[in-house]
Amino acid sequence: MVTMDARCPKCHKIATFSGKPGERIKVTCPECGNWGWVTFNGSTSDRETAIEVSHLKKIYGELAAVNDISFSVRKGEIFAFLGPNGAGKTTTVEMIESIRQPTTGDIKILGEDIQMSFDKVKEKIGVLPQEFLSFERLTVQETLVYFSNLFQRHANIDSIIVSMDLKTSENMLYKNLSGGLKQRVGVAIALVNDPDIVFLDEPTTGLDPKARREVWEVIAGLRKRGKTVFLTTHYMEEAEYLADHIAIIHKGKIIAEGSLDELISRYGDESILRVKNCKSKGTIDILRSHGFEVKTEGNGNIAVRIDYKERVLEILSILKHECVDYDTIDIRRSNLEEIFLKLTGARLSEGAT
Ligand SMILES: Nc1ncnc2c1ncn2[C@@H]1O[C@H](COP(=O)(O)OP(=O)(O)O)[C@@H](O)[C@H]1O
Ligand SMILES: [Mg+2]
């Protein structure tokens, strides 16, 4: 066990916590009740780390497409590399897959330096490239057999077909599949060698919302089967829905990293509880007398700032106790789009430049 001091970002009180080296745990500030995450010092062992990237750079002429980034991906997690078009996601993921050569930097996969021993690692990874296309005139089944023959390690193709929900399409030609089915075939190809780590570069770009959801379920299923997933995306909903850990990349740099809750508590604004169409006079004064920061909005709604989540119940109990009459209540917290905007001044959906 190791101990470490952490300063509460809210009340600035320093508290001491203990845990295992490299462990990340959720903690509550003993002073104000604000919660957050702390990661204990000490290297995570190779047993826990799937990918370790150190000081990775890729320079194209004048452009630092990837500019000195370091991060690690834990085994069994879905790691989302989130950033707008042109941020450097594909360049990074293709350096990890050994398709592109880094200008400088080190990459380890499952403890192996890929410069030295990529052949060993190759059998343990599966790849869905960006804008993936397969052979038009092969059926789904034939496609998977073809790709499976490129590897020494083999997964059972029938069980991949079932788990990707492709059974009813297995004899269809690739060219006749919908966009969503083509992407599912792409994920299926990435699984033919029963990899430990699956790289998915923008797996849902261009899909309609229903097909996107279906691909999300397939990706969530990979985690259930113990795979490590490295996902790149420019859709914040995708990262919010799927990822255990998110690294936000902008202009070749990682500008923020953590779980969704960590990112929101570190960079987001406090959550707001909104009382809609409040008909009871004096509600604002009552809430203020309990120490809440309250504003009225243009439409007459009352917005109460929630500084930590335990206070939601307190607000509800005040409203009930004072017999406050209102239509509805909703609670809103920051999302990744707002965090990205705050950190960069740009929108995730826009280009990086
Ligand atoms: N082969 C290349 N030669 C020159 N510039 C490149 C090359 N590949 C990518 N880039 C540039 O590097 C930046 C990052 O690209 P990329 O990694 O494809 O971003 P993303 O995948 O996040 O959209 C972009 O500005 C892109 O134009
Ligand atoms: Mg890309």
C-alpha cells in the first residue's frame, strides 16, 4: 500500500488517502464532501497495462501531427481517443499498429517494445482501419475465412458471426450490405485472430443513429469478453457511452485525460438543478437561506447550482417540506463537448484548425 496527499479542487483542503501502486480510486473530501478520483504513484505493472506510449511524435514537414504525447491503456478497458478531424488520432493509432513509423517516441504493447518485436505483438492485436472497405464480391463468411488465414492464431468464425449479430447476413456479398453491417464485418475481421487488443478507428463515422447504436453494443460486448479496446472517435456521445478512460486530443497534443466523471469534475462546471415553472413565491429566498446559489432565468425557471451531488437530496427535501409547487425538475451536468469548448475554444464537431 502507498499513501498520498491530494488537494480537493473545491475547498482546497489536503487529505491523505491510501491504495495500491498505480491504483485509481474514487474518494470523497472529508471537509466538503466533494468527490473525485486519485491515482496512486508507482508504476502499473505490465500485467495491468495493455499499451504504453511515451513521448510519441510524428512530424510531417512543418506539421507536428502528433506532438509529444504519453499515455497508457489498461487491460480490459475501452480507451477512447477523442478529438476533432485532423487532431492526430489516426496518425497515433497507426503508429501503435506499426503501420506508420514514429519520428520519435516509444510504444509498448503488452510489455513488448514494438520497434523490437512487432512480429510477436501482431498476433495479439486486431485492427479496424478508418474508412475500412473489404472485398466486394466475397460473402461475410468468405471474408472472415480470408482474413483468418493471414494469422496463426484463430478464433472460431461461426462464434464471431453470432457475436457480431451477422448470422442472417453471413452469405450476403459484402457489396450488398448496409453501412452498419459493413462496419460490423470490419469489427468481425479485427477479431479473427482472437486478439487481446482491438483497435477501432472511427468505427461509426457516417452511420445513421440506429446503426451507430448497434455498433456501440458490439463494442461494449468486446469489453465483456475481456478485450482491451482502443477506440478513436470525434463523437463525444460515443466516448461518453462506451469509454472507461478518455484522452482528448487536439492539434497533436493530449489536452485532458481521465474517466468521464473525472473529466467532468476536473474541467466541467457544476451541475445545475432546474425547477421549471415554479409557482410558489419565496422559493428562491428559502433555497438561499439554506446556502444555495440560486438564479432565476429569463423564462422564470429557477436554477440552483449543485456543488456536490449529496446536495440534490437536500434541495428536493426543501422543496417538498416547503410545499413548493412546480411542473418539473431536471438536473444537467457538463458534457465532453462543453469541456472541449472550454479547453480549446473550438467545437469537437469542427476541424482542429
Ligand atoms: N501522410 C501525411 N502527410 C502529411 N500530413 C499528414 C499525413 N497524415 C496525416 N497528416 C496530417 O496530420 C494531421 C493529423 O491527421 P490524422 O491523424 O489523420 O487526424 P485525425 O485522425 O484525428 O482526423 C492532419 O493535419 C493531417 O492533414
Ligand atoms: Mg482519423
